[in-house]
Amino acid sequence: FGKLNELVRHWFSQAQVKNIPLLGPIIQEKATAFTAELGLNDFKASNGWLDCWKSHEVKAFKISGKSVDVDIEVVDDFKEHLLDIVQGYAPSNIFNCDETGLFFCLLPDKILSTKGEACKGTKLAKERVTYACLACSAKDEKLKTLVIGKSQEPQYFKNGKAWMTGKLFAHKQMCLQKRHILMFLDNPTFHAEAMQLSHVTLKFLPANTTGKLQPQDQRIICAFKARYRKCMI
């Protein structure tokens, strides 16, 4: 069934370009349609065929809205003008910041159990803090993450809803030795507040491009959460 598999793969690739999500039953239905065109009357698009086809042709991914909506032309244009943007700033004065939510009490939702033993469920913990992950263009300067939560014990930056705000964000930057720095960051609503920053120049990444341009999204935040979970368990 080499010709059939090739047709299904070509159709699958075209659907990917158009960002059309495809599930197993849809692939099986399309394969059945191709068998009629090829005259393969003895073929059946069974679950066994589907598993075999997927093992050779595709991988499963979680759908990410950040990367699906990316305009490649906007990304390329930003990269083209990047040297002009950072002109006049030393690498040690170029920073990047991104925020992420962490459910710090949340345990894994999958466990191992002996056969025949019932597994009792529990409610998922919803206690949440926001982390601001900061990085400097100069590799010799490492910054600690900024934690924003609701508790006053221990004393750290706190906010009623545990979300980043312009005031807290500006306060953190003004602590950076009063240097004149350039900060790249996303363009969400909480950064849009009018802020008088004498030592910090904010440069917002183009809308819907963080999946390609945000350094923290290149598995840095993912690795941070994975390491936290490992230490917690």
C-alpha cells in the first residue's frame, strides 16, 4: 500500500500548511476515499493500519496558539531591524523578560498503580504565583526570577490577583543598578500602562510572534517548570 500511504501523507502535509487539526478517524476516512480511487478493494483503514501509518509519518503535538498565529513576514522584518534597535546598547545592558504562571502545589495528574487496584482521584491544587523570568544578553550576568504572589510571608513582591502589573514590573527594573537598559518583552495589556522610566527603555515584541521571537519561550520556561516539578516530587 505504498501509493496509498504516499497520498495520505501528501494530503496530511497540505492540511498542516493550512493549520487544519487532524484526528485519527478523519485520516482513516480520507484513506478509505483514496482506496476507492486506487481500486484497492481488499484494503480497510483499520486502527492497526492507522497506528502503523502514524508511527512512520507523523508525531503528536499539543496545539499552541502562540506559534499557529505567527506571521513569518513580521518575524523576518523584526529580525532585519534588530541591529538598529539594539544600537548604542552594550550586551550587558540588553535584557529580556517574560512571565509565567506556576501552580506550585500541583501534583502530577498521572501515577503508577498495581493492576486491579482502584485509583482514587483528588482535587487539583489551584494555588498560583507568577514568575517573571529575566535574562541578559551577556552570558556572565544571571538574574534571579521575580516572584509575584498573594502572601505577605515571606516578604516579596505581592499583588492581589497574582498577575504581573506595570508598577511591579517597573519597580524590578529600577533596581538594576540604575543602568540605562533596553528590555525586550511581550505586548500584553498589563505592560501597556503609562510608566515613567528614566533608566529603562521598553521594546515590545510584535503581536502574535512570541512563539518565534521570545527567547524565554524557547524551552527556557518549560525547563524551569520541569526542574521545579522534579525538585518538588
